[in-house]
Amino acid sequence: MVSGTNLHLQLFDLQGRVVQEIADLGFFPAGENQLEIDLDDRLGGLYYFALLLC
């Protein structure tokens, strides 16, 4: 049996608005994983991410 989950990543501003749908990342296996995201086009400021396990 394969263990893991599908992941989806969203970027929010401090008012809770979705600024960018980063990616529907697909299936990630259980264990340690890495993800690199290029946010050079974002304006300076504070943001937070939501990592959704589907």
C-alpha cells in the first residue's frame, strides 16, 4: 500500500484574501519532501500559505 496525500498550496494576504493559487501539487509520498516556489513577482509584504491535504 502506498502512503501519501495530494497537496494544494495557496498564498493569502493578511486580510485573508487568496492572492495566488500556487499549485495543485498532486501526490506526495509519505516522508520528507521538498518544494521550491518562485515568488519573485510578489510585492513586498507579509503573506501566509495554506497547504491543503486532499
